[in-house]
Amino acid sequence: MRIWKSLSVTLIVASSLFISSQSLAALTEAYGCKSCYFEEAKQIATLEAPRNNCSIYENGSPATYCEPVRKEIIVLSQNDESIYKFIVNTAIDSYDRPTVSVVSGLITPTERLAAYDYFKFQNDFESVMLGLNQSSSFKLSENIFQYNESSSFDKVFSEATSSSCLEHPTNFFRGNAQKREVKMELAASLNEFASGQTWEEIKHQAIVGGGGVSISRSGAGINVSLKYLEENYSASKFYDFANYLTFDMSVKTSIVNGDSVQIFADFSLNKRLSKIDGISVNDLFQPDNGEFRLDTSKMSECWDEFIRDSAEDVTNYEGPGTGTGTEQDPFVGGSGWPQDSFCLYKAETNICSNDEEGNQQCWTSTISWIDTCGRF
């Protein structure tokens, strides 16, 4: 099977895969877990109890009666395909405090069929991701083996960064068009391994709110949220052994009578699991105006080009400056230093990426480094 050029997708177990509910009144609210027993499922139902905004004093004194608020909740345990249904009531007690009661409920035949559709969908999607993971592992091992043939890391690094900077992770941060292109490539690669599944297409689409899976049969069924499922599928665009971008996935689809025509997938950058020139993106682009000190670390020409094009020089050139101009004690501030000396530079860059809920987050990050004077 053909693999998308310069692209590999890795299955990474991380924090959580969010597949939240759509607002369809006929569908019962449901939550997925990887493996949970009755008491754990009951705890999930308790945490998702309905809000009761009534107050026994809302009509003044004396106190009045508040009607309890009722909700049905289904919890699905994927590993053993157990189905738990609860009736959850939130009442207001005589002290004007909410109290929650949870009792078992009867699962309807339609809900049971919809739950089995959910289990099948999850198993099929895991199979697709497993195929991508196996292919990626082979390609990554082959790439590392080729680089290990060199006896010099400097040579390896030079060869790894000699191609066009369009095929370097810094290109992703240059604008929305570049971000959209990478995500479309990821969706296309997913389709390569989804051949033979019940769905026709996996397509990239921006998803706000974490996505959702609705499963219905004859107009009834369930909406499944996986906020309690502590495993996550992640897709990685692989450039070379020191450069890759990893994305947490969220999906949105409707399964009607056992069939899902189309799956929409969105990808939020996992900065902790992504690397540029061997350094975590989370470290390079620190939030809250944080500063990352590269010092004399060797970076690629593509990184240097990105900083020149996309960052603002905030180096202090005023005053007499300090330092002796060596790598260990570079000139800080001032100007007119000899070009064979070393200077400390600072630059600020604005970085944007989507969170797991599909909302764009932007922040300013500062990077400082030591280089020969006059180079930046």
C-alpha cells in the first residue's frame, strides 16, 4: 500500500480522546471508558448528574419544594463491551443544597444495538490506527538506520536539513494555509489504511467543541463522549529522525443503522510530543511569554530562516554592553562588536495552534541564543 510522501502516522497513547455528544434530543447521553466496572461507571454517571438550579427560597420565605431534575446516562466499557444504564436525579434538600441519586436503569433494545455499533466503530478505528502505526514504525526504523551509517552527528544533521524548508516542521507555523495542508495530508493517510471499513471517507474538517459521534437506529440511539477514555490516538507527520509534528485527534461522525458514511477528523498539535531539530516544540515555544535559551545549540538552516522571517529581533543594542565576546561569555547589548566574536541574541515570535476543543490559541514566545556577532 502506498504511503503518503514524507508522512507517517504514529499511534501514541496519551491523555484523552475527546468524542463528545451532538445535540439530538432522541439520543441518550453516553460516555465511553476503556475498561470500567459497575462502581466506576456509576461514578461517571454521578459526575455527569444534571444541574438543578432551583432554590427552595426563590419565592421568598417560607421554603418551597423544588422538583428534582432527571437524566438517563449510559456508560460503555470498551474492553469487555459492558453496557451500564443509570437514572440520575439531582434534588434540592432542606438546606438548599443539591443531592444526587443514581439507580440502575433498563437498556432498551435500540440502545443496546447502538452500543454494539459504537464498539464496532471503536474496534475498526483502532485497526486503522494500528496499521498506520506499524507502517510508521518500519519507516522510522529505516530512517534511523540510514542516519546511523554516518559516523559524524554533524554530518547527519547537515544532511537531514539540506532539503527544502517546505519539508521542515517550522513551515507548519508560518500560517493557516500551511497548517491546513499538513492536516489534509494526515486525513489522506488515514484513508489509505481505512480501505474495506464501513465508512466511505475520512476527511479533515475543523471541529470546535471536541467533535462527536452520534449512533442511531430508527431515530433513537446514543451520543457517546469519550472524555473518560484515558487513551488517545495521535497522528504524526514525520520529516526525519529529529523533526516530526504529533497531533491529537478528534472525530465527528453519525452512524445510522450501523453505517457511517463519512468521518470528519481534526488534529490539534501535541507540543510536548513534537520536535524541531531534536527539541520539543513545547520547550522552544514556551507559553506565557516564557523564554527558551538555546545558548550555542546547533540548529538547522530552516530554523534560522524561520526566525529571520517570522520573529522580531528584541535584542538590546543600547548601552555599552557587557561580556568578553567568547562563547562562554558573549557580548550582551551594545553594538559594533567584531564579527569573529560571539553575541547573545533574542527574538520574539507569535505562535498559534488549536487545542483539543478546536479553539485557536496564540501566544508570544521568546528564544535566545549565542552566535557570531552580526549574523542575525
